[in-house]
Amino acid sequence: MSSHPKDADGFYRLAQLDQVPDEDMLQVMMEDDGVEVDIALAMVDGQLYAFRDICPHMAFPLSIGYLEGTKLTCVGHAWTFDIKSGRALMPPIKKNLALYETKLDGENNVWVKVDPLF
Ligand code: FES
């Protein structure tokens, strides 16, 4: 696992923007204060998203799932989520994704703050 620089605001530099595939996902493994965290980065309609790469059902990696717009289908048991809101889409599922805040710098580096937004 490569090390990822952390800035003063708590964002980690995880990738170059052109590494994030269009309408698809990239898995990045990183450490946050010594704890391994798998992150999925996704690009949909020119918008960058980041979320924990672990399905809240039975922990399959979400980045090997399928995207249709912002609707993500997990390959494990086909639960679906909206990566924009983090919400589970199939009632009665109530476990949402952990979304992360992202930002870009002037060199098109993708930075992610690992604290969950919700
Ligand atoms: S592990 Fe994702 S739906 Fe079961």
C-alpha cells in the first residue's frame, strides 16, 4: 500500500483525476492514522464522488459493482445505492454509504477527507 500525503485540513491525496475512469470506479487502498481504509472514487457526468469501498450489507467491495448514472449496484447481492446522496435505494434497506468530501488541487490531484459526511 503506498502512502498518501495528508494536508492540514485532513484531506489525503489519493489519485490523479485522469486515473478515475469515466462512468466507472477506481479503488484506492490507504491508511488513515494507521487504520486501513478502502476508498472508491467514481466519475459520473463530470462529477467526482468518493465513498467507503465496503458494502454496508456484507462488505463486498463496491468498486467492482456496476454504475448506471449515480446508481450503484453491489455485485454481492444486488443492493443498490445512490452515490450522490449515499442513500440505499431498495426499501427496506436502510444502511447507507459512507460518503467522503473531495477536492482537486491545481495539478488535478484528487484529495479526499476520510471522515464520513453521513
Ligand atoms: S454485500 Fe453488497 S449487497 Fe450484499
